[in-house]
Amino acid sequence: MANASPATLSCRSRKGELMSKGGKTRWIATLVGVLFLVVCLAGALYLLSHQGRALPDEPLVTLEGETESLLNYRGQPLIVNLWATWCGPCVREMPLLARLDATHDEVTVLLVNHGEATETIERFMHEHQFRLQHLLRDPRGALLQHGGHRGLPVTYFYTAQGRLVATHTGELKPDHLASLLPRIGVDFNPDLL
């Protein structure tokens, strides 16, 4: 190196800078890739830990004020939809759930209101003219917490044995039902909706 010209030294030092920058770029790309994999793995583990769970035994309340348990609904596939009157996507999906409830006897569609008063729910049902067979209240918001969710709507799909096989967050559409209902043993007929 002692015999190298200043131009050669300049090229070598620039090449070293470029290699250093390239090395940093590769190192950052590797770190981002590893972090992405860790986040994906954590998400997958979270989902797997919730799938297959049994029905929670959280105390719910009928509109008449009687205590009810989800465990009473074992024996038939069950859809549990968490909703609120102030939730736009909840309101938009409610007609679909009401039609599903009216047309598919092989599944129980249970709508569980998240934390609102009976009067608010009854007024809402009357204003929108929804006819639902199974409507409960969750005054403490225990089901949403149990599932580890923060927003509404959330819909849980349980087998007849009471095992969670799918969860849908956000507004349900007919194509979601078409893919999720067979997983709990329900033959979904979209023509009936």
C-alpha cells in the first residue's frame, strides 16, 4: 500500500465506504426480515392459541334480565356476534345475520350486545325492525376481553361441541359466511339470504 498512488487509495477508501454502506444495508434488511418473521410467528401463535378454545363461561344477560351462559348453546353449531348500536359495521351486518338466523336452522346465531343498556338495545331493534331469536347482553364486555379483541364487530364460529374454529373481525359479508360456515359443519346456501 505504501507504493499505491493517491488515486488508488482514494478508490480503495471509496470502495470500502461502499462496501460498508452495502454491509449496513444488508444488515438492516436482514434485521427487518427477522423482525417481520418474529411478528408473523407471534400472530400465528396468538391465533393458534385461540382456535380450538372451548366456549367461554362468561355470565351474559337476556333482555329480560336473566343470567345466561354460552354453555347452554352446545349441541349445535354456534355463531356468536359481538356488536353495539353505535357501531356502523355492526349495524350494516345485522340484516345478513338476521336472514341467516331465519333461513339456516342448523346453526344458532347469537347476537351479544357489548355493554349497552336493555332500553338502548330494544329501541334499536324496534327502529330497525330486526327479528332475532337469540339476543343477549354482555354488560361487562367480558367476551370481547376473553377473545383478546379491542374493536367491534367480532364474530366467533363454534362447532356443535363448543370448540372455536374461526374468528372474523369486522363486517361480515356473504362470502365470509360461505367460507366460514362449512368449518363448523353448516351447509351454507347463499340463495336463501
